[in-house]
Amino acid sequence: MPDLRHLRQKEAVVLDTTGQSLSPTTIEKAWKLVAQGKAVLVSEEPLTIQLHYAVELPPEPEPAARKPAGEGRRLLLHICCGPCSTYTIGRLREEGFAVTGFWYNPNIHPWREHQRRQESLARYAEAVSLPVIWCEQYEMPLFLREVVGHEQFRQRCAICYRMRLERTAQVAAGQGFDAFTTTLLISPHQDQGLIRQIGEEVAARQGVEFYFENFRRGWSERERLMREYDLYRQQYCGCIYSEWETNRLRER
């Protein structure tokens, strides 16, 4: 009479004569096979039986290779500055995207700073063969009108993100890109969660995908590439308020 304690075990372990593990069977069937002489009892706890013959199992299927996220797809990359574009461009190309840059940063103040950052990006884009769509108009007055009454940090940043991502989504949809994203996602100084939220909102309205990836893992590579290509490194985020706040911190 078998020990009834083993009824608590839902399934019995089954081995072939070589000790290879097979698919488990029910407790009742395992005891039946032992009683019929078709298997021997190896262990009662856990209940394990061994058949008198070897079983040839089919080979394990090879794990399917992961398809690159951007294979065969065109992506419009909003670029905030040359340094932040470095790792991001390379990473997106690794994923198979055909990347085109997009320059639109109405927050950058003053005009000379805007031009210096744009020129730095232009040099890098030429070096890595990146096509870029340039928004030629300098729309800093539009940015200032949008943030009136919301000049505080975070409040103005949300408005700034939305302005740039909205325009990027419009261009991406209008020119037949499959997706868009932004180099803002690489910076630990930016609100990545908010950028993603706004990106997905404007993407839904424009009927184009917002591609999210945590590019921050490439921050140290960004620093290396920035030095290698001798890119201009800005000292503040871009707007007049961030410039003022940065200078106040330095004074302290």
C-alpha cells in the first residue's frame, strides 16, 4: 500500500533509463506503471519513477533572434544639442533605424548661443553622415510668450518639451517617418518620465509613433564622443531662466 502522503504531490517525476527527465505524469499513473513492472520506483518523496527504456526527445529549438526595433523604419530624431546627439544617433542606428535629425529649439537664448549649438551639431552631423532637417526660424519670442506665468522650473520645462515634441511629431507625420524621438531622453537633468508622457500624447494626435528608450545608459559614452569630436559644450540648459539660475548657483 503506497504512502498516502504522496497524494499531496500533484505530479510524479518521470525519468527514462538514461536518467533523462521526461514530462511528469499523474501520481496514480506513476504507481500503476510501477505495479505493472513498466517502471521502477526511484524515490517516494518526491515521487520519482524510471522507465526501462530510453526516450529520444526532439532537440531544443534555437532561441529566436531578436528583431531590431528599427529594422526597415525611418525615424526623426529631435536634437537638442551636438553632445546629446552622439550616443543617441549611434544607438538608434544599432537598432536598425534610418535616422534623420531635426533641429528645433526655440527655448535657446540668446541668439548667439542658439547659433553656436546649431553650428556644433552641423559639424558633427557631417562627420557621421547624418541628414538633418533644420528649422531655420528662431522662435525664442514664441517660447517666452508660452511660458508667461509659468516661469518656474518644471512648469516651463513641460511647456518647452511640448513645443519641441509637438513640432517634431508634425514634421515626422508630414514627411512619412515611422517614428520620432528626442535626444532629451539621454540627459539626467531632464524629466524623462514627463518627456515620454508628452511624446506619446503628441504622437497619438499626429498619428505617428513616439519611440522611447532610456538613452541615459550612454551618458558616459556621450562625454567621450563629445571630447573626441571637440563639440561645443553648453553651460546651461538653454532658456534665459536656466541661464539665470545657473549663474546664481555659481555665485553661491
